[in-house]
Amino acid sequence: MPTYRIILTEEPEGGYTVMVPALPGCITYGDTVNHAKEMAKEVIEGYLEVLKEQGDEIPDDSRSLEYSLTLAY
């Protein structure tokens, strides 16, 4: 089962934009973190379905590592 990293960005007007780096153009939005995660699952499933229909390779993000660094300047 493929794994995907999602990035949630809190928006100034409220809610969260969700991007899926392994799937170009795969972006959604949710009112809360939980809603954003639910929406991400839906949009990823739809994106993968289109890839399957087109016979394209299904990317997998399971081998990616992500770190956040906080710098004092």
C-alpha cells in the first residue's frame, strides 16, 4: 500500500491547504486539521484512480524522510 507525505499550511483566513509533494498538482483544503487530513485522503484516492486509468506509474512516498529545522537568527 503506497504511503504519501502531506503538508498542511494554515491559511490566514482560516483552514488548512494540503499539498501532496509526491503527486504534482494534488492540492486540497480543510477547515480543521482533521478535515484537511480527510480531504487529503479523498484527493489522493482520486488522483491515484486517474493514474491507474491512464496506465501511469503509481508513485510511493514511503521511502521519504522529512525533518523540520528551527533556526535562530
